[in-house]
Amino acid sequence: MEHSTIIQSRNKFIILFFIAGVIVHLIFVPFLNNFYETSIALFGVVSIAALIIMQRQDINPITLRLIIIITYNLYIFLINLFVPDLSNLLYLIFPMILATVYNVSRINFFMTAITCAQLVTLFYLHNASYLADSKAVEVSHVVSIVFLVAFLCMLYTFKISPQWNSMFTENKRMDTILMSKESYLDLFFEHAEDAIVVFGLDQKIIAVNPAFEKIYGWKEADCIGQYPKLYPSSEDAKVEERTKCLLQGQSFHLLRTKEMRQDGSIFDAELTIKPIYNEQQEIIAMTFISRDISLKLQAEQLLIDTEKVKAIGEIAASVAHEVRNPLTSISGFIQIMNNDPANPYHAYTDIMQREIKRIDMIVSEFLVLSKPNLKKSTAFFIEQTLQDVVVLFEPEFIRRSIVFDILIPENTTMISGNEDGMKQVFINLLKNAYEALDENGDLTVALTRQTDNVKISIRDNGPGMDQQTLDNLYKPFFTTKQEGTGLGMMISKKIIVDQGGTMTVTSKLNEGTEIIITLPLT
């Protein structure tokens, strides 16, 4: 299709050249006052009309090419045949030159051979006319020019044209390869899920892909040519050192670090950073590929937590049994001593009795980790379960003047899990929330149904927690309460994990805490 289009454009060019020649011929016909000149000019007009009609009729371009060359050559030959003049012989070179436009060897050879044959024929027929009036020198010049042009056409046809064709084909092939590579690179750049950024040596952004806009929140127009801060202040020293290493040719692969979005939120990222070199092996830019691994780290931590809880549960079953056996004996003897009116150590045995009850409470909570009934699954409405627990705490909320906002819809969300276990989770979390609040505090409990899960949010505006407390939140026996056992959060997480859900805690000092639980729908 492309080859046919090229031939059509060349056909059109030669027809236009033919038209220009005939127009010039018609302009001079009145001054020449020659019957043959007039007739040949009219032949040219008729020929052009016929060629235009054939072109518009979508005749085969290759066939039309041959007709155009023969018709134009015949037009020039008729001029020389009926109006023998030395100057007209020079027009014979035009068909040969125009034939080279097609860059086809057989056409060039055919046209050169025809022209040479026509030149010999014309000299045979009009030899006397050409040589009259002492024109021998001019004749030799004209013949030399025609044959020189013929030689050049043949040289072009068999030597230069093949080389040019070969170079053209190779260049076209290379262009195609380069365009393909550029297209593939563009597609990769545009559709990659990782953020890709190209930095100049001045640390200003040269290019970004759509994933960068999605992950970092920056618009392309806002950051091209700028130096937006893509990392928190805690990473300043590391980034400065990393930049120095990059400018020295060092690369970084799957480097885990903290990155920052436009809105100031921090996320965990994996970076691959490499310098870009030119042909002289000079660094001209730097490429930066970033992947948000927040979900990956959460999944890794969830797996670790699951294994921890599983191991603790197995230990709890054996240790709690071994602790309770001697504890029962000790508790019995202490009760006997307390019931003895003659016991002089009531003050001490009362303390011992209270501490034994405390140990028994810790053991009871510890045993929750290994209870098999918490893994038994039934279908239930999560809204009703949460509402039942909230009702238990309403008197306490009112007593403490806590403003509580309960956003729980009607029973429409059924999940599969252990309802008693979920009640235990809600009791632990709501108890923690109201104990952290002063009077007139705010507490919000919301349940939202999503596409494939249900989200439960418990949020308060209490004192919040620092990072150290958050890091130790699920460790056994870690507590910030005077009377706490340090097992509630660990037990709650185990129950949620056993039911295929997740629990995340976010907190800021003096701002409050939010706990989000997600559970899969049935």
C-alpha cells in the first residue's frame, strides 16, 4: 500500500511537469507560426487530458507510470521529428532524467536506450538540416550533452541507485527499530505501576509517569522543572549522601526507605536509582523508580504476628495448665487460713488472696489465645453484635459525660466468624477507648460496608500514643495501665486474624487514636 502511494505521488509530479512544458509550448506557438508546432502542442494537451482521466479512474499506478513515460517521450520525439532544430535535441534528456524519479533500474535502462535510438534516428533523417550553416561544432556539443546525460542516468541506475536504495532500506529499518523501541519504552513508561522519575544533574525533575502522580500526589505540570521534596525531613542526610554516590556512578537497587506524598503523608517505599549515561559515558541524568510497599510490609507484619500469636497460644495452653494446678492448692490453703479466727496473719493472707485472684485472671486471659472455640465459625450480623456491646457501655459513657456517636446501620452485613470472639474484641477496644478519655471526651463508633469487606472504626480524641507505645502494642504483658494485664490487644488481634481480618491502629499524641478493623464478607 505504501509503495503504491509513492508511485502515485511520482506519477503526479511528472504529469505536472508535462503540463508545465505543454503550457510553455502553447504560449510560444502563435509566435512560431508553424503547423507542426501547433499540432504537436495540441497532441500534448490531449495526452495530458488522457493521463489525468486515467489517474482519476484509479488505474494501476505501475501501468500508468509506463504510459506517462512513453507519452512524454513521444511528445518530445515528435517535436524533434517534425521541427528538426538543434536546440530541440536537448529536450530529449528530460524523459531520461524524469525516468530516474521512479528509481527503477529497468525503466531507466529502457528510457536511456530509447533516447539513444531516437537520437540516431533523428540524425539519420535530418542530418542535412542539423549540419547546415556550419553547425558541426554545435551538433557535437548537443550530442555530447545527450550522451553524457544518458551515461549519467545509466551510472545512476546501476551504481548509485542500488547503493542509495541499500542505504535507504537500512536507514528505514533502523528507524523502524528505533521507533519500535521508543514506542515500547513510552508504553512501559506510561503504563508502569511503579513511579518513574527522571532527574537532571541539578536535581530538578525532567519527566514523570502517571504512576508517580498516583503514588506521590504531584501533578506533572506542578513538578516538571521543579525540585519537590519527595521524602520526610528525617531522610535528609541519607538523601544527600545517596545523591553524592549517584553522581559518582553508584546505583541503588531495592532500597527500602521512607517517602512523602504531596499532602505530607509518609509511606514505605522500595527505590531503584541509577545514573543515566550518554555515548561518552558521562552522567547526564538520574532515573528513579519507586514502589509503594506499605501493603507488602503490612502483609509481612501480619504473617509475623500470626506466627507469634500461634506460638503464644500453644505455649499458653501448656503453661496455664501447669500454673493453675499449684495455684489451686495455694488458693485453698490461703482460704483456710483466712477462715481461721485465730490466724495472726490476716493482713498478709488477704493480700496473698487478692494477688492469687489477679494471677488467675491473667491465666484466664492467657488461655483465650488457645481456646479452640474461638476458631469455630458461624454466620451472624456484625451490626447487631457491635450494637449489643455498645449498649453495655452506654451507662459508663453517660456517667463519664463522654459524647459518643454511634454510626451503625441496620442489620444488612452478614459475616462468617466467631460471634463471641468478636464481642470480646469490641469489649476490649471500647474499654480501652473510654478509659483513655477524660470527661466530655468524644468517641465515635462507625461501621461501613464496602465491596468485599466490612470496616469498623473506633475513634477517640484522647491523649493518643507515642511511636514507642504503638510499636509495643501487641507484645504480651505490655501495658500503660496500672491494673492492666497487657494481653487485651494481643488477644483481640489473634481473634481478628483467625477470622481472616486485619486490625490497624493509628494514633498521635494529644490528638487521639483510631482503630480500624476490616473483616471479609460471607
